[in-house]
Amino acid sequence: MKSVTMGKLLFFVLKHKLIVSIIIGVAIGITCGMSFKLSGKSWSEREIMYIKFPGELFLRLVNCLILPLVTSSIISATCNLTRSGRIGLMALYYYLTTTTIGITLCVVLVQTIRPGEVTRVENVTMPVFTRTSMTIDTILDLIRNVIPENIIDACMYQYQTVLEQPPNASAVPIEEWIITSKYVNGTNVLGLVFHSLLLGVAIGQLEMEEGKPLSNFCTSFADTMLIIMKWITKAAPVAVPFLIAGRILEIEDFGNTLSHLGFYVLTVFIGLITQGFIILPLLHWIITRKSSYKIISKLGPSFAAAIGTSSSTATVPHTIRSLESLGINSEVTKFLVPIGAALNLDGIALYESVGAIFIIQLRGLQFPLFKIIIISITCTLSCVGSAGIPSGGYMMLIMVLNSLDVPVEDVTLIIAIDWLVDRFRTAINIIGDALGASIITQFYEIALEKEKTRRLESIEKAICKTRT
């Protein structure tokens, strides 16, 4: 009996070795980090840098593959889809729906739990702060980044509007400040996704002889990038302990940070669990009349990669392989999953929006419900395209708070715990992408059947005309 049990356990470990090894790596990282923290030694910035170095190399490898993996996958999938326009429209409807639900859930949670007010320190002194942009500027910059001036610049920079403060700033309305702009470091993923979609559609419109070589090249290149990403994620169990231990050591006062962020983390986790395991599965069941938990149960390798790397892009090959094993259309998955990894709306709508409102409440600022909703929408939109990269959202959070004239010093609190929450946010994004692929596959196959029927009918009519 024991031998049978041990055999089953060994079989499970071998089958899910990536999941098991990453969980072990996370446990080692937390144990080592807490041991180092409680040892009484004062760790210098240089010593922490040495500890994080192996993990830093791993993240650099992941980040450098974001551009070629996302662009090649989207171009390949778009030019291979016979109904790419319809699929793109379906994807847009799906993400708009889930994001709207996420924003609504965020507003309900922050207005009910009010995490910032619970931990707020009374009589806090508001620091002198200078705005550099308005909320409308953040939204317009999002649209500008969709259509970059230079595709090469889009690989390295994002456009950002900056308001130049006049000498008599207090007497001049902010709407009349001089408008300037700058390019900030960071891949403009949104612009690259748009350009990739455009290029894929154009290749798909070419005649078979003309477009096939370029389509085959993009497909081969995308498959090559997926293989390389699989190789890199196999190194996650080795890199994760160094990353987590270093992150824990960077937190100056662990107890104080947790006491300030306890209700914030609770609010975020309630939102993520509700969105990922209740609302999205319910939406999937309403549309497809199929259980979504069978799909979620097959995403173990993707969840392991998410927890280990905190990068949506690193999960792409595992998610595609898991969905294809369930019989979900491979053309749809290869189109939707890379886009989902690049845009990542579900987790962002909750995580960043709750973070912004948490800081506002922490500062004792009173905003009406309508403005809270606008802030949630602005946070969500501004973070589109910043995801896919580990901890890629909080820089956008700083920009949004800046545009609202809210002090950003307290963002450091969120950054201190970001390494943990971001991993679970990434896991929820995977669920959203996987269920979206399942929903769209159903509509896509129905569309294909209708198209096939139309063609058969047209052929039959043509034969009848020929006979007559």
C-alpha cells in the first residue's frame, strides 16, 4: 500500500516537476529571507544586491524576450486567422466586459472595506507637492502611445505629457500651464501590439504566394521564442529564492509595513479571488454552459511560472500548451494569450486601482464616488501595456497619483509588498486569458461553421446554374 502511494506521489512530482520545484524555491526564498532578516545583522545595499544578482539575471532574460515573443506571436496568429478581425473584436468585447466588472468590484471593495482609513495616522502632514500632468493628459498619452511616431523608439520609450510650472503657479490655473512632453524609459507595449496587429492583418490580406513566406517566418520565429521562454522558465526554481530573499531584506521594518498594508492586501486578495474564481467562471458558464474549473485545474504550470517569475509573458508558452491540451482552438490561443499577457486588464483593474484609492484614503482625502470611479478607470487605462513585466504597474500608479495632485510618497509602502501581490495578480490574469480563449473559441467555431455552410450553398448554386 505504501509503495503504491509513494509511486503515485513520485508520478505526480515528475509530471508537475516545474510546479513542485518553484513552490520549493518560493519556500526556500521566504525561509532564507526571514532568517537573514531576524539574524540581527544590518544588511547593506551592496550585500542585498549580491543576494539578488542571480535572480536579477533571470528577470533580465525574461524582460528581453517580451518584445520578440509578444510581437512575433501576435503577428503570426493574426495573419493565420481567417477571421482575425472578428476574433479581435470578440477579444475587445471580452476584455472590456471583464475590466468593467473588475473596476466595479474595486469600487465596491474600497468603499466597503476602506483599507486606507483603517490604518490612517491622524494629523498627518501633507507634503508640498507639484503636479506635472492632469488626468486627461494621462488618458491622451495612452491614445498617443497606441500609435507611436517611431516603431524603434516604441521598443524603448513611452510618450508622456509634462506640464511646466510657471513662476506664479499659484495664480495660474493648471489648465494654462505650458504643455511639454518627454519620452520615459519603458517598452511601449501598447504601440507594439497595435503595430503587430496591423502587420498581421496586412500579411493576411496578401495573396497566398506572396504572403506565405512572411507568414511562415513569423510563425517559426514565434515558435522559437516560445521554446526559449520554456527554457528560461525552467531556471525559475533556482532564481526565485534569490529574488524573494533579496526583496524581504529590502523591507526596512517588516512588521510596520504589514500593519499598514494588512487591510490593503486583504482588499486586493478578496478582489482577485472573487474576480478569478467566482465572477470570471460564472461569466464563462453563462456564455458557454461549460465548467471553467476544468480549465483552471489544467493551468498549474502557468500558475507556477506566474508565482516564480511574476511575469505574464513568461507564462505564455505554458498557457498555450495547457489550453491546446484541452482542445481549445490553437489559432485563438496563439492570438489571445500573447495579447492578454501584454495588456493584462483584470488584475490591473483591481490591484492598481485599489492601491491608488488606498493611498488617497490613507492621506485623509475625501473624494466623491464619481471621482473614485474615474480614478479607477484612469488607473486601469494608464496601466494597459505596462504589464507583462515583473512589477510593471506601480510606475504608472505614481503617474496617475501625480496627475491627481496626490502625494506619491506612500507608493513606497505598496512597492514594499508588490513582489508578493504581483505574483497572484499575474495568476488571475492567466485565468482571465484562458477563459477568454475558451469563450471566443466557441464563437469562432460557430462562425467557421456558418462560413463553411455559406460556401457549400454558393457552390451548390453555382453548380445548379451551370446545369441549367
